[in-house]
Amino acid sequence: MKRNRAMLTVASAMFKAFIEPEESELDREEMIQARVAQSSGIGSYNETDFIMFNGIEKVRPFADMLRNADDALEDSIHGEPDFDLELHWKGGVMAQYHLWLGQKQQPSNLMDVTHRHLIYRVSGDMTNRLIQVLAVDE
């Protein structure tokens, strides 16, 4: 009886992993919230006027952005960032980024606020998703 129950549990877990791979992957990342604000500039963070995104579907674009970002080739970015992002995970882990949002089909840049030497490039396709999620007019 216990063996049958164990086999059923394993089969159920495998079925769920194959049927819902994206949700399972995002659940394991455990990102629970994204806060987005008009940027205050490099080195500072706008903590007052932000829009909050909560739940798996709402934070998915931000999780995808981090998952698919590549190291940028440039050592620095010129100009001021467009947005400040604050991303929260279960367990109280938090990270802040500056986002230079590109034009449609153009890459965007992302900088870790506390480690300014960490600069990432976000693809043009991901820029399109962010433009849509953030309701930015071109």
C-alpha cells in the first residue's frame, strides 16, 4: 500500500512538472513582487512613487528579464536610467536595479544598484514586453 502511494506521488509530481514547466520554474525562483518607479538617477532609488506588481503572472516579465539578461560589453552606460526596479523574493531577499528602457525592438540595459559594475543587456524582444507591461508610450 505504501509503495503504491509513493509511486502515485512520484507519478503525480512528474506529470505536473511536464505539464506545467514554466509555472514550476517560476515558482522555484520564488519572486513574489516587483516595484517599478521613475528613476531618481544613478546611485539613488525612488522609494516613494512606485507601481507594485504582485503574483506569478504579474512578476513573470521581470523574472524573464533577469533570466534572459546577458552581460553587457560596455563598462558604463551614459545618461540617466528610465526606471528603478525593486524585486522581492520569498525569504526577504531583495535586489534593486536601474533600467534604461530601449526603443521597440532595441535592447535595454540593466544595472545592479548596489554593484554598479554589474551591467546587463536585455534583448529587443524582452524590451517589447517591458514596454507593454509598463504601459510606456513611444
